[in-house]
Amino acid sequence: MEESERAKEYHHWHFLDFLGVVTWVMNRGIRGSALIDRTPPRLGGEPPMVELDHLVKLATTGKAPDITVDTEQMDQIVSLFHKVALQDGSISSEETTAMKRFVKGHFPEGSSEMKAEHFLTAFKDHHSSEANLKETCYLLRTRLRPGAAEQILESLFKLAFLHGLEFEERREIETIGEFLGLFSAEIRLAESAARRAFEKS
């Protein structure tokens, strides 16, 4: 899929998202705020043609394409990365680099560098006490696409392997996996995949 076609698909997708919010606002004004939800419906994931492009790549390469998450989801994921990274006391430059790779690989193409930098700053400056782990994971799992939770957990394990997987880090990541709705076997598979990737690098 050409970059111009991809950009056009995103532009169309964002327009439909905006149109849905406008319709929701108008509906609230007509029917009254008590009759419908307070949160406007938003389009998640990626445009259908971009999704199709990912599926074609999956069919030709045999490797699952990286998930793409929106701004709200990335904020929640950053808080999880921060929580794991701080288990050993501080955030290292290697962990910051790993977070940067995750943002670049999972944030929608065409997003500004400023947005990417926002997440890196949030990763380094985030206060763990601000986030309720269980609530954050619940909000994430209600909106993530199938397979996304496994990819996130594998990335968290990769982050922990940078300085040796400590007991506290493993326990934190396993808790996150459970809160994301994963089974023990899926958590072990994520850890195993992260270990293999770390040993190859």
C-alpha cells in the first residue's frame, strides 16, 4: 500500500470519526443528556484498507504485524511500561530506547514526532501512584484488538530482560497479564518469546 493511499485512508477514517462525534453531540441536544451515554462513540483501530494491507503482509511473511494503538491506549501502555521499568529503582537509557522503539512501531503511521516525544516524556516522568493498575488494564482490554495484549506483555518482558528479569518485575508483569485477561499459558508464551528475542539480539 502506497504512503499516499495510506494517508488518504487515515484522513477518511478521521473524518468519519469526527462525523460520528458531531452526530452524537447533535443527538444529545435533541434527546437530552439523560437518555444516552455521556461518552461519544469513537472509531478504534485502523481503517479497513490499512487493516487489509496488514493481513496481506501477514499472509506473505507469516509474521503477525505489530498492533497499532491510539493515543488513549498508548497513554495507558506507557503507564504499564513505567511501572515495570521502575521495579529495579530507576529508568535507564536502554529502557527509554526500548520505549521509543515501541512507540514508533505501534503508533499510527503519519503521527507527528511531537506526539511520540510526548509519550517518551510521559514514560520518564510518569508517577506510578497516578495510575490504578487494575483499572488501566481493564480499560485497555476492553478496546484492544485480538492478540494485542500478548504483544504488549511480550514487550514488557523484553523491557525487563534488559537488566535481567528480576522476581519483582516478573510478578508485576504476570499481574498485568492477568488484569489484561490472559491465561497463565499465554503469559508464559509471551515470556518465552521475549527471552528468545532477547537472546538473538
